[in-house]
Amino acid sequence: MFKKYKLTLIGVIIGGVLGYLYYLFIGCASGTCKITSNPLNSSLYFALMGGLLFSFFEKKS
């Protein structure tokens, strides 16, 4: 299973890290932003987007 979805899983990991870094350095200080005001929301959203982006580059068998 890991070989089949390797790029997607890498995208999820990279996206999660980038999402947390986005929250940490840019984020929403006022708390009104639903995604970037919470580190969990930001990490999960970016992980989802990273997984979707990297899944486009997988070869279909």
C-alpha cells in the first residue's frame, strides 16, 4: 500500500508541516480566520491540499 500511495503520503506530510509553519509565521492573530487561527486546522487543511496536489503526479497502473 505504501508503494502505491507513496507520493500522496509524502504530499500529506509536507503539507502538514507547511500548514503548521504557515500558522506559526503568518497565521491569523485575531482568531476570525477559520483555517489559519488554529494550528490543527491549518495543518489538516494543508495536509489535504498537499495530498491532493501530489496525487496528480502518481502513475496510474
